[in-house]
Amino acid sequence: MAEISAAAVVKLRKMSGQSMGECKKALEEANGDMDKATEILRKKGLATLAKRAERETTEGAVVSWQSADGKTAAMATLCCETDFVAKSDDFVALAQGLREYIAAGAAEPGASTVLQTTVAGKNFQEVLTEVVSKTGEKMQVGDYVRFRLQGPGLIGTYIHFNKKVGSMVQIETDTEQVAQAPAIKQAASDFAMHVTASKPIALDAESLDSQTVEREKAIYAEQVKNKPPEVVKRIVDGKLKKFFSDYCLLLQPFVKDDSKTVEQVLAEAARQAGGQASIKQFVRFEVG
């Protein structure tokens, strides 16, 4: 077995961020070969991921990125097991690094897109594994979505102060001048915050899954099944209208002024901007 110098251990520690003891063990196993030792440490991280595959990752952070021209935005969740690790320097640095990867990511949604994205010759799966091997705790990308405007408009983003909840809202306008109007910019920002707080599940009633609507109707009908048919219909229709108001973004009372719906606030902003605007899509991510 090759003699392992202290200098080699220190060098590997700087490269990997592992403890001196772990680095020495890896170098001994690799007979002093630095590349093999690095691979051993990386496999240790993969082993940790496999061992903890069933463990829950209910802590972490929402990460967002937006292009300089505001036409593209992306959001992802980075999850871990404990709040202690979520606040650690290693995890915070990993979350910051994730921004580079979602900036370079493809359009396809989902965690696998981020994990397979390569920046500076290394994909995010490799980066993630290295940090796992340092912390000994399971980490994973929970989800990922990327919005890209093809015409006039803007994308509003918001991440709550606890970094566990975040949203994006894509607004399309008839002209770029309207998109850049202060009223529309404010609306985009406000709507992203609104989505974070109000948890809509669809843009409008037509966007709701038909099975969801039928399930709600059946529940409401069961609640008043002993009443006359015409009364049942009236009650079910009323409860369904309330359901739409609770869970459809455009129909929800606006969080900053619940006397108006989101749809009404957007219409007012468009009038002030001198044009037309519509919400194309939104996403809300939450860790835990």
C-alpha cells in the first residue's frame, strides 16, 4: 500500500469537502490515486442516497431564476430531511448552485431534467451526490418547471421569506409596451404572491379536471339528498360556484383586496396599461 501523505489528504479534502478521516480512508483504498479516491467518495454519496431512498425529504428550499430580459423563468425545489441541514452552509451553497442548472435546463418539467443538466462539465446529479456524501443526509430535486414567453408579456415570480413556498405566473399582453407598464408589472408580482398564499389548483373553472368537478358535485348532492330535486340542484350549483371561487385563480378574491377577483384586478391593470392582458399559466411549489 502506498504511503498516504498529509498533503494528499489535505488536497482531497479541499477538492471534496469531506472530513480528513474520510479522505484518508479513500486514498488508502485507492492506493494513493487521487482520481480513484474522488470516485470512491462519490460512490459513498450514491450509497447514502440508496440507503435513505425511503426517507422523507420534508425540508429544503424553493429556488428560482429569471433571464435578464424577463422572458424566461424557472423554478425548482431542493429537498432534504432536516431543517438543520437545510440551514447548513453546504445546503445553502447547493441551492445557490442549483440556480445555474435551472438557468441552463431544458423546457421539459420534472426533477430528471435538472439532474441531467450539465454545467461546466458536471451534471447536477453529480453535484448533489457530492453534497450528500458530506452531509450523510438524503437530498433530492423535488420538481422543476420552466416558463418561456413567445410573445409580449412578463413572468412574475415570488418566493416566501421562509424559502419553502414559491410561485410563478405568466402574463401575456397584446404589446410589449403594455407588458412593461407599471400596472402590469405590479400585477405580475402581486399575482405570484397571491398564488403562494391562496393555493389555486386551476386557472379557471374550464381548466379544472372534470373528475374533480364531478366528485365535488356528488359530495354536495349527497349532503342534501333528502331535499326536492330543484332544491338539490340550486344548492349544488351554489356550492360548486363557491368551490370555483376557492380554487380557480381568476375567480379567487385577490389577497390584497378581497372585494375584487384576480380576474378583475388584471382587467383593471390592463386598462391602466392601455391594452389587453391575460394569465397564461402559473405554478406553485411548496417544500414539506
